[in-house]
Amino acid sequence: MAISVQKLDATTFRVTVAGRITTTHTVTVSPEVYENLTGGAVPAETLVETSFEFLLSREPNTSILARFDLPVIGRYFPEYESTIRGKLR
């Protein structure tokens, strides 16, 4: 699956996941969440793309919420934050 991330403004991103079925998602990332997960080591787009890679390894793109704040992932997958920090810091 191909993941495309487009920055809409300072905290909002449109993510398109092209697969058998193409889906579009709107994701918000607060500066605090960005700093907490990346330590500023990578662009926010990379955080969003890596987060979608994480999600897609666990569920189909058609199961991913159409609009959500990035920390919501941790409610469904408790290992999310530690996994992402390990990949991006």
C-alpha cells in the first residue's frame, strides 16, 4: 500500500492510503504530541506516515478512522507510543 501525507496546516494532515480500496484520512498532531513522540528528530509528516505504517501492519486501511487526533491510536494499540518513539528518535 502506498501512503501519501499532505500537510494542510501546522497541525493537520491529509493522508491517502492507496491500496485495493483507496482511503483518505484527516489527522491532527499537536506540537506537544509531535515533540513527545519524535523529540523533534524528524518532520511531522514522517511521524504521520510512520504512524500509518504502524496502523496498516495491524488493520486494513478501511478500518482506520477517517478523522482523528494522533494519540487516539494509543487507545486501540497500547504499544503505539513506545514503538513510534523507538523508530523515530
